[in-house]
Amino acid sequence: MAATGTHWADPVSANEVLPVPVEPVLTLILFAVVANLVVMGAIIVPPFLGRRSPLTLGRGIENGERMTAGLAVITGETPLPVEPDGMSSGAYDRVVRIVSWVFILATSTIVAITGLWTETQPWIFVLLAFAGIFVLVVHDLLPPEGLGAAKFVVEGSVAITCATLLVLLTGGDQSPFFFTFPLIVGGAALVVSPRVTFGLAAVASLGYLLAVSVPNNREITPNTVAIVGVNLTALVLLAYVAMVIAREQRRARDAAIRLSTIDSLTGLYNRTYYFAAVDREIARSARSNRGFCLLMMDLDELKSINDKYGHYFGDRVLRGVGEVVRIGVRKIDTAARYGGDEFVALLPETDPTGAHVLAEKIRIGVTELDITVAGARINASLSVGVVSFPEDGRTRDELMISADQAMYASKRSGKNRVMGLPIAVGGRENDSV
């Protein structure tokens, strides 16, 4: 009833049933089911064929390795972790369960009490029941890492599908349940990357347009266009705001992690992180029966360098040694600054021979450092001790004591060399090589 003569839809009263043609609804439901089956098939089928799923962001990792993966992202050493960024897997599951069950129960109550959608009410209850079963299976019955990172792809696909069908079944552009789209996109933006958020917002917008464009008995009026336009604008803006807030939170978290785990002078890990890495490696080696090695490295004559050239150049030497160690170890190794002039390295699944080769490579690299003061080159060298698990110790403390003894054996033997743990022979110590 507009002055311009345009036909406006009358508000839906409490006793009026909004007619929705059954055939388009069934078509859309069939399309949604097929689309979700395709997504799930792309995730589940490739592993059975020995291939990596194109929709899987990463493999599941053990709980004890989550911190390692998260920190490696900061240092640029490994792919992204599989958990939602900035939130533990347990906290994520708990939040999703609470939000999902509250929404399902509240929506069921509203639909049953108001009686606004009597013709489509059975379909709505079937949809909500499906959503409840999905939440139960994914967040309660399956193991936490059963789907890995694919969980987020599957959840996003199913959530947007359910939201699209719910809006369609409750009046399209007149539906009060549009807020489910911003809820999905805004919540996801807090735990996934901006690129994923952008894609999710685009898919949610497409789903909403599908829900309001299915043929019905009402004409598309300026009022409809305005409602849809405002809703889509709100959806995009909310996704943007949540994405920016999440990005700043991630930056602050990454900075805090770096400060607590990275040595500021050398850029290597600190001893606290190194100890945790050794404990994890001991536990893993106990399960796999595969040993590993530790290196303990001491910069020779650092005090003399500081006394002769000053602490500024002493720090330059330390940074240079740290860079040599970082470049010398493999990506699976963990290198750290243990103390003032001491460095350590954890070498997983490495035998003593391989550890000696790597240690020798690092030792030679340090002797080749080119740091000059007033035209004079500062000569730097390392004394390195090598020990292995379980031969030289079965606990972290035993291994560190043995590594310390091996390093001091190198110093006693003349410095600038690689030595193993001293072995007593005939009442005298014989340094193993």
C-alpha cells in the first residue's frame, strides 16, 4: 500500500501462514545436501586413496606438539597449526557446543510457541534436529582430532546451509533468523584467517540471497531490496570488524609468545622452551624406540672478547654464533641459547655419528665468522659436547649433565673441537669421539 502504486507486502500476522512453495524448497534442500556431500567427500575420500585432501589445512598433531607448531608459525619454520588461531581445541569445542545448543533450543521454542510458520514447521524441526545431530557427532562423538583442520571447513559448510534453509523456511527476507549469518561469520572471523573469513562471508551472502530469491507469493518490492541490502551490508561490516579485532589479538598474542620463548639477542629459543622440547622428545622416543642427540656448545673466550673489544662486539659475536647455529641445524631440530655464552640443540631421530657431523659443521662455521674491529678480525670458536638418548641419560636432567660434561671435555682437550661423553678406562677418563 504505497503512494507510488507499488505493491507492498503486508506484515505477517501471528495467525497468518507465510506460503512457501514446496517444490523450490525441495530443490534447494537437494542442492544443499549435494553440495555438503561434495565438500565432505573432498575431505574424506583422498586419504583413502593415499592423497592429501585439498580442503584440509593441515594434519592432526599431538597435544604435546601444539605449542611447538604455534611457535614455529611465528619463526617461519612450519605450516600453520591445525587448531583455530588463538584458541585451544577444547575451548573452541566448548564455545561451539554452547552456542549451537542454545540456538537450537531457542529457535525450536520460538517456532513452536508462535506458530508463525505452521506449513513449514515440520521441515524446520527436521532441520534443527539435523543440526543437533551434527553438533553431537562432530563435537562429542568424534575424537578431537578426528577431522583435523577439515572440521572448520565442514562446520562452516553445514552451518551456512542450515542458516540458508532456516531463513527460507521462515519467510525469506521477512525471516527474523537472518542474524544466524552474522553469528556464523563473525564468530569464525575470531578464530580463522582473514582469507577464510572473506570466503565465508561471500558464501554466507550467497546463501542469504538464495533464501530470499526462491519464488513465493509476494512481489520483490523496494522494501524487500532495502531489507536485503541492509542485512548484507551489516554482514560484511561485522565480518570486517571481527577480522580486524582478531588480527590485532593474534599480533599481541604472537608478540607475547615471542617474548616468553625467544632469546632477544640471538633469535633462538630460550632455555625454558628448550627444556619443554627435550621432555616432549623423550616421551616420543620412549614410544617409538628411536633415539636422539643433544649438542651443548660453549663460545670460547667470550670474556676475553668483551674485555678486549667491548660488550658491543661481544654481542655481535654471540649473534653471529646464533645465526650459524640456526642455519646449521635442520628444520626439525630445536636450537636455543642456554646461557650467556652457551648454546644447545636438540636433534630428533639422529644417531651420534650424524650429530658429530652436524656439530662439526657448526664449529667450522663459527671459526669462519667475519667480524672485524678497526681492521682486526675477531677470532671465535666453539667447544661442543655431543650426547645421545638413551645411552647418555634417560631423563632431561641426566642428559643435560652428560652434555655439560662432554662440552667441558672438549674444553680440557684444547677447545674448538667436538667431543662425546668421557668414558672411564682403567681409572682414567678417555674422551669418546
